[in-house]
Amino acid sequence: MKEKLTEKQNEILIFIKSFISENGFPPTLREIGRNFGISSTFGVKRHLEALKKKGYLNISSNVSRAIRITHSNDDQIERVISRSEDVHQIPVVGRVAAGSPILSEENIDGSISIDRSFIRNAAGCFALKVQGDSMIDAGIFEGDLVIVSPQTFAQKGDIVVARLETEITVKIFDNTNKEVVLLPRNEKYSPIRINNNEDFSIIGKVVGVLRWYN
């Protein structure tokens, strides 16, 4: 029997197996890093070398897509991978630095598993914990996790995560009359009108909301 995997190593092995199943070829180091919020290829290599050492991977040197899953007789591991092929692992951003969610390894506060039937394309998606009550009439409450698909553009009516100066906010995007306005969904709050002198950018579009009841 092969050496036991850590939780992170098991998640990476599952991701590689699922990626190969979907695309017919293995992911690159950067693709693995993006999925798990690992900013450096060195950080990814450390995990892959551990998987190789434990007998789960074969890795060829100096080739971009050189990862191969080894054949395993460990039925328990194979069942875990099989059950997880239909699940996306979405990193949860645990810290906001310099006004932006930072998807580096030290800023990831775990991950959540979401069935693929609920989200069509999870590439680069991350979860962000909501602060404040400005979107309660849109069904987004403080403490919720919003699932964000990263993009730098938005259409009128999209719920977006935006950066304004050093603040992160979740609002509805409106660009009527060529003026960008961020609309709350709580009558206590006023719309935020963006002028050309402000440091403003779209971080991503909200594609889902998760909430737990204690």
C-alpha cells in the first residue's frame, strides 16, 4: 500500500485526475497553482514531488504537461478520486490585502467543494466572505460566502465584487448613460458613483451564494 497522503496532497491528486479526465491531458504547474491559490510554481512543485515520492505520480522533467497518474491497486484511494471527479474545489479567501483578495497560498482559508452541476466553469473561481448588509434585498447577507468568477468587465445588472480605492465591495453594476454606478440592495445605503479620478476596478462576477444556518 502506498504512503498515506495529506489532505492537500489528496486534493491536488484529485484535481489532476479530474483535469486529465476532462481535457485528455494533464494540467501545467500554473494551472494547478491557480486552482489552489498557490502563487509560485515552486510551491506547486513541492506538493508534486511529495506525490511522486509516495508513488502516486510520474513526472518528466523539462516538459510543460509532464504529469502522469500511476496505476494504483489501492481501491480506497481510487474510490475517493472517483467520487470527487464531479466536484470543484473552490479556495476561500481568508484575507484581503491592499484592497484586493490575494490568492496566494498563505491567504487561503481552506476550500469548499461544489458539485460541477452547480457551476459550469470554475477556473480561477474563489469564495469571499461578505461583510456588511448592503445587499440583503438581493439575498446576500453578512457572513455569506459569495462564489466569484474572476473578470475585469461587467454588464448592467451583474452582481460584482469591485475594488474602489482600498475597499472591496459587493454591489450591482450599472453603466447607464456611460456613468458607472454601484447599486446597493438595501434602502439604507446610497448608490456609489464612480468618477474618473478614483482607483476603481472589477475583480469578478458573483455566480453563487452559500449560507449556513447554525
